[in-house]
Amino acid sequence: MDLTYTDDQKAFRDEVRTFLNDKLPSRLSGKVASGKRLTKADYEEWHAILNERGWLGVTWPAEFGGTGWDAVQRHIFEEETTRAHAPRIVPFGLNMLGPVLMKYGSKAQQDHYLPRILNSDDWWCQGYSEPGAGSDLAAVKTTAVREGDHYIVNGQKTWTTLGQYANMIFCLVRTSKEGKPQEGISFLLIDMDSPGVEVRPIVLIDGEAEVNEVWLQDVKVPAENLVGEENRGWTYAKYLLTHERTNIAGVGFATTALENLRRIAGLEQSSGKPLIENPFFAAKLAQVEIDLMAMATTNLRTIAAAAAGQAPGAESSMLKIKGTVIRQEINALTRRAVGPYALPFVSEALDEGSNVDPVGPDYALPATQAYFNNRKLSIYGGSNEVQRQIISKAILEL
Amino acid sequence: MNFQLTEERQMLQDSLRRYLADTVSPEMLAEATESEAGHSETLWSGLAEMGVIGALFSEHDGGFGGAGFDLAVVFEETGRAGAFEPLVASGVLAGGLIAARGSEAQKARVEDIIGGAILGFAHSEPGARYDLDHVETKATKDGAGWRLDGRKTVVEHAGAAEAFVVSARTGGETRDAEGISLFLVPADAPGLTTRDYPLNGGGRAGEVTLEGVSLPGDALIGAEGDAFPAIEEAAARATCAICAEALGLMESIRALTVDYLKQRKQFGQPIGKFQALQHRMADVLIEIEQARSAVINLAGHLAADRVTRERHVSATKNLIGRAGRLVVEEAIQLHGGIGMTEEYALGHLAKRLTMVDHRFGDTDHHLERFIRLSAA
């Protein structure tokens, strides 16, 4: 038992810190820290900076141009970039599609797409969920019918995050209605500029159009865009989900959010004293901090096991539930901490360089909108109820 | 970063788990509470022979362990078995304080303790609740010796102890950290009386009254008036021990409950097939993992500076209190009627786990303390 990093790991952490100090533009970290809207160009700028250093393919092996880092190094990188308020790495190409192509894609697909992901030539989005297939993903209805050397795709995808920026989408499509629902699914790569693809924004309760509907009508997709074998897409989809679950606990996000809450609670006044001295507020803050201290160690236990070669199993379901519950609690406390200034909704104040002043303190609106936005955490990536089913089946064997 | 036990600790865990599984039974525990000793003399001598008491002390003090993770390993296993031997009272507290502050002559007692001698720690007083600095018991100079007067409450294993480490005030006011001293007092000292009684969750304790107890000068353990930091550190180690014990209790309760969910049939199927129960059990499991991490955090910071250590004491004890309550209440509910019976194995484990919240500060006490330590 040793709860501290080794000397090598400490040296690595220092290297990451130095890099962030030198290379993370203060314009970007300032926007992240203050909860301003990030643009497509902001994300691409950060991706390019990381790529230049060879640090964009965080989860990728070196042979594909990735870092080759182990689980502990990835954790340290995540911890440090979050602490420094770097923009997040957009995960769809890097953490989701990339690993699938490396394991199941053809050599041609790997050679073509992987460098384009690193170079930000393509912006990928995820075509999984459908109106009738949320937690029950195997119920996808979008069809792909083989005609000569093409597939003709018809259907509708939804909750497509940042689809408005994407030029490519990886889709689960139905190529067979035989057998179990899982057996007729294929994994297809689709160019969003193809005729018949239409993207419609969905405005969420935080007022932002972070997600989209993607309509596919008679879209012609070259057969070479099939990943792996026809009707084996469920296997690839599940493999992707295990990668989606890296950093599922969100310890870095929770830690940063807790620091922000502590700062706000020190500035807000309640009955002539800082809110943080109010015993009722202080008790709630302390309780979530204590939960986070334990969860961070649960997370490290999983990471240490992964670094020792153990595949993450249903433990990630426990981390997903606990991690999202903690983050949502911090968001709720932060919303309450800003008091009446949770009410004014002056959306323009969230844009960089906006000449519209916020009403009340500048941290109030981002805090409130983050609360609404992060209600998604316990829904996406397998809702927390689906995770409980996984725990019940895989660990408790009920 | 490494969460594996060392080879030695792994061996200790394996052999202790095997020994306790072979030795402890619900009948044995029930008899132990009813017995005059208030614990199982068979089990106690077995633990001493295995070197389990020695694992609570550092090599410097004559043991072969003494670190936070040694405590965690030992007490997770005793908790798993539902045992209540005087390991905390005699080993961690009385023995720990003598090892930390005793003279060479007094330290001979540590060897006795490792061999199975039982000492008690008579510290808590009526009205003190969980405040470690609340000491009213007076020690007054009496020629070359001392005279002790006061009352000590819920002194664990008082009836079995051959001697006590007693805290008493040699200066300052009731709730001052300054002015507290420690004394080694034989259980048969004239003026010392014990009212002995059984405890919820197993084992026995006593109310210890000191009326004009005369002690020689060399009964003082360490210097006069500055014992509080050592008491606080001993309490931190004891908290680590009982939090690990709570974790072991949780693991046993979890195993019993999952088994029961698979066996018990209602409405024509095992009740574990019902989603309402599955989700509750999944939440119990998540909190037990949190509890395990909390124990690791505390065990890993017992040797840290005072504020860091004590923040972890309070964080861990708070979390264990909350998780323990959830585990107990859900386990009883998921079992249904059988979980309410004295006879079924769950009852003892559930009560013992509940009582962890009443030793060394409860959930609220430690939440408030965590806030104070965080502001400092």
C-alpha cells in the first residue's frame, strides 16, 4: 500500500505542469475557468497544441501516433489538465472511434482515419442513440441496405453531441432483422456532407444546443466504410463503451467544481457573514468533499489495477454512479450558493468578448447553467439505473 | 501508487481470516458476552499466539507492524468475524499509549500485552460525549505519589483488565488540552471500583470510579500535563481500527444479504430477481467500496502531520458512520422478518456495526470536526 506517486510519476507530473504552464493559452483557460462558451475553433486550437507535443492521442498506443501512456500517466494528465482549466479533449474521434479502428478497422481505415483524427482534419460525432433506442441501444432501427458497392442508409439518430461541428459520424445501423436484436447491427462510417444527411439542433434546458438530431434519408455510403464484419457491430459498440468509460468518475471535474464552489461560498454573503461559515451550508459542502476524497481513492484503485493489466469491469459502473452523483451534488450546491442571481438568464454574457454585462456576479449564470446541463451525467453513457443493473448482474450475480 | 498488501500483510490477512472462520461461531460470541471475562478467552489466547496483538506494535516497541495498514488488515478480519476481543482497548489504546510515552520500566507492560495481558484505557467521562479533552478526573500530588479522584464511563473491557491507563487532570480546566496526564493504575488498587455490564453489539464495559486512589510517583506515564497529543493520536489509531472493523462487518453483512436474496423465494422466484431490491443492493455495494477507500485513506495518513491525519480521521469516521447505517438498515429491510431475529447471524453484525457510530465520535461529531479542521 502506497498512496503516493513514484518518483517517475512525479517527474511526469512536473513535465505535464511545465507544458501546461508554457503552452496552454490563458485565453482558453480563462474561458474554461469562468464558464464561457467554447467555440469549435477553441477546441481545435487546443487539439493542435497537444498534437504538436504528441499528447493528443492520450489513450492511444505509440504505434498509432499516441502517447503510449499507462493508466496512471493518463490519470495524471487528466488531473493536471483539468486543474489548469484546459479545454477538454473532444472524445468522439480520440477516445471512441480511434480505439475501435485500431482493434477492428482495416489497415486502409487505420491509415486513412487515425492521422486525420490527430490532425483535426475530421471532426467525428457519435451516431448511437435513436428516438426509440436510448438505454436499450440494441433497439436501433436505422437501416443500411447493401446495393452493389454501397449501403443505402435510412433512419434518425439523436443526442448527437457537437454534431453541428462534425463532418463525419460513426453509426450503429441495422443490416439484419434475423436473430436477437444485437446480432443484426453493423458499424458504419458516414460522411456528413453526403446528400440526405440533415443535422437539426436540440436546445437543452440550459439554453445551449450542445446536441442534435441527425436525419439520414437514402444516404449512399461506400461499402468500404463498414468497420469489421457486417452484423458484428454490437461487439465493436461495446468495446467503444469500455473506452468511453475511461475517466468515468470525473474526479478532476469534481475537484475543480468543488474549488469553484468553495471560492463562490467565500464571496457570497449570508446574514453578514461569508456563506461558507453558515453551518448548514458548511455541512453539505463537507459531506460532498468527504465523499469525493473516498471516491478519488476508489478511482485510483481502479487505475492501479488497470495499470497492472486488469481490465476494468463492472467497477466502472460503480464509479459512474458515485462520480455523477457527487458532481451533480456539487452543481446543486453551487446553484444554491449564488442565491437570487441564479434567476437572471442573460445568455449573451457567456460569449467571449461580449459587451453585455452579467446581472450580479459573473460566476452566477455559469453555475446555474452547469447545474441544468449536468443533469445529463446520470442519464448518458448508460443511465445510472442501467449501471445498477450491470452491478447487480456482474458483481452481485443476482 | 500501489494498493496491494505487502507479502507479510497478505499472509497475516489470510491466516487470520482462516483462523477466525474456523474458530468463531454465533454461539461462541453470545457466550463470550455473558461470560465474566466479557470476551472469549479461547479466541484471545489464539490471537496472542498467532502474533495478532504484536501486529499492532512497531518493531521498535517489540511488535512487528504498527502501521495504519497493519491495523486495517487485522481489524477488517476481526470485523468480518464479528469478534470483540480487547484488541483496541488493550493493544491500540493502553498499549499504544504506554509504548508512546512510558518509561523503560513501564514499557515492559507492552511485552505483556503482546503476550495477552489485558489493560484498559479509562479516559471518557460522563458528560464528555466524544470530546477527548473533557477530563475532570483529578490527580493531586500526595507526597512523592499521586491521588486520583473521578469517574470514567463506558470503559471497554474494564472487567477483564488487570490494569488501566487512566487520564487525569494535573492542571487546567475541564476542557483544556493542556494539563492532562496519564497514570498506570492496577485494577485492584484500593479506591478503584468497577460496575461491569454487557454492551449492545457484544462484549462488556464498565463504569470505573476512582475515590482517593493512591499511586506511587512512578505511576505517571510520560511527563506531567502534556498527554493530550498522545491521546489524540491513540484515538486516531483506534478510529482507524474500528473503521476497518466496520468495513469487515459490512463485507459479512453484504455476503449474508446477497445469499439471502438468491435463496429466499416469494411470488414464485428468488427475491433477488426483483429490480427494486437489486438496485438497493447495488447502492449498498457502492457505499461499501467508498468505505473501503475511506479506510485506506485513513490508514495511509496515520503517520502524517496532525491536521492532515485528523482531517482523515474525521472524514473517514463520518463516511463510515453514514455507510454503516445504510448497510445495516438496508440489510435488515432486504432480509425482511428474519433480519429482525436475535437468532439469525445478521442481528449481531448489524448491532455491532451500528455501535461503531457510538465509539470515538459519531457521524455528526466528525462532520463538524472536519469543517473545523478544514477551516484551520
